[in-house]
Amino acid sequence: MRFLAGVRVPQINGKRFNSSSMFVPAHEPAHESDCRRLEKFLEDKPHILVLTGAGISTESGIPDYRSEGVGLYARSNHKPIQHGDFVKSEATRKRYWARNYVGWPRFSSIAPNVTHYTLARLEREGRISGIVTQNVDRLHGKAGSKQVIELHGSGFDVICIGSQDERGKGCNYRIDRHEFQHILDQLNPAMEDNSTSMRPDGDVELSMEYVQGFKIPPCPQCGGNLKPEIVFFGDNVPMPRIEKVVRMIIESDGVLVLGSSLTVFSGYRIILQAKELGLPVAIVNIGATRGDPKADLKISARCGEIMANLFKPAR
């Protein structure tokens, strides 16, 4: 056994496993010195911008795509939905919404973990200026964080992607995902939860017999297609959101990355922009990341272990 701040940390073959979640990959235990190094990085920088990725939500029980041995890519040959396929294919939309419908009650009820709550506390204490998250689970908001930009959108809102008019304006219809669930309930009263596993964006695996008869309502305003307000793979982050992130970077005095491999360019771009401005970067993540060569501080550890021991009041 290894210990950190009085917490027992089980190990198997020298690797640390988190008993609270099957989706956290094997990793070395964190050390007290890692916490102190991160505190030193943060303590003279009151305007730290935090970038979070799927690696913080795995500790709440939400799987990610890329984690070694436990990510979705490692456990199956499933590939995430592509934006172009969703827009063009009715069968793809039906498959997505059927799986999302079944997975929604579980996905939407998942609770924040120590990393989310610690970030909310650090925001209240004035130690960080805001959060940019690559996650679509809204766990930062549930934990109490206020200054949050959801870089890839959220699964908690549904929007219309109907065609634009001659002035370039599209339909502005929007509905809360919980309310949309009630509509889907009415249209699909016989749908049962026979899923086997949840995916990173909240959908689940279902057999085709369940998918084929699933009914999706059209947009009540224009008759167009509805999708979650998530930036699917192959789509672009909206420019106003990018511009807001850039302003946050410019106004910050450093960037802290938590639980992201930075493989997706929309996240890695934040590191590049920070370094162009001469800002320091710290990364806490299990395993290597794309941004490691540019990091001023890299800690390879589970985010929850590190964050739970940051700036703890003296007893």
C-alpha cells in the first residue's frame, strides 16, 4: 500500500487502481511533493485558466475514449459519431437518439467528484479565474463553478440544425434535454433499457431491433432535425466561443490542464496560445499528453488525488 494524506491507495503490480470507478486507468500513486509543486505553481497566479478533459469525469463513472486499457477505444471497436453522418443520415440520427434516450437517466444523474468540487472552491477563493472544459457532462456546473465555458457544448440542451434562410439565419429552436426526454417518452412508450454500457457522451449500446422503431420528433418551429448541443467529431467549435476562450487566455497568468491528453486540437490550441503569450502551463494527467513538451510542470497522477490535497487548511 502507498499513502497520500492519510488515504490508503491500493496497488496491483505497482499500479494504482481507483476502486470507485472502472474507467480510471492504471497509474502510479500521487505523492505529497506533487501537491506542493502544484500549489507553488498556483499560489502567485490568481488568474489561472483551467482546462479540463474527460480524465476528470472518469472518476465520476463516465468513460472516456482514449484511456489505456479502459477507454472506449480500448474496450470496443466503436467510433464516436461524426457530425457529417448525423446531419446527412436519418438512420444515424435515429441510432444516436435511441441510444441517448436510454442512457440519459443515468448520464444526467451522475454526480461531480472531488476535482469538480475543488475547482469550485478554488474559484470562490479567487485562486482561478475560470474553466474551459472539453466535457459535455455539466459536472462543473453541478459542483458550483460559475465561470465555465463548455468548449464542445453540452448534452443538456437540444437545438435545431434546420437549414439557413437567404440571410444566413437558421432556426433558433432550443429545448432543455430533460424536457426533450419527456417528449421522447411519449413517442416511445415501449422502449426499455436493455443497454450493456454507457459511452462518453451519454449514449449506450443497443441492438438494432430497439433502434429501428425509435421515433424522433421534428423541430416544432421549422420541421428540421434536432441534435444535442454537442460539437461532434468533424464539426467546428463556434467562433464566438473560440473568441471568448482567447480572451480568457489573454487575461490569465497561466494555464492548468486537468485530465486531458490534449489529442483534440481544440484543447491543444489553448496550450499553443498560452505559450505564444509566454504563459506558464501545468498539466496533471495520467500518462503522456500532447502538451507535455510545452509544460512547465507535468504531474502524472490521478486528478482527484492531487486536487483533494490542494491548499488544505491547517489543523
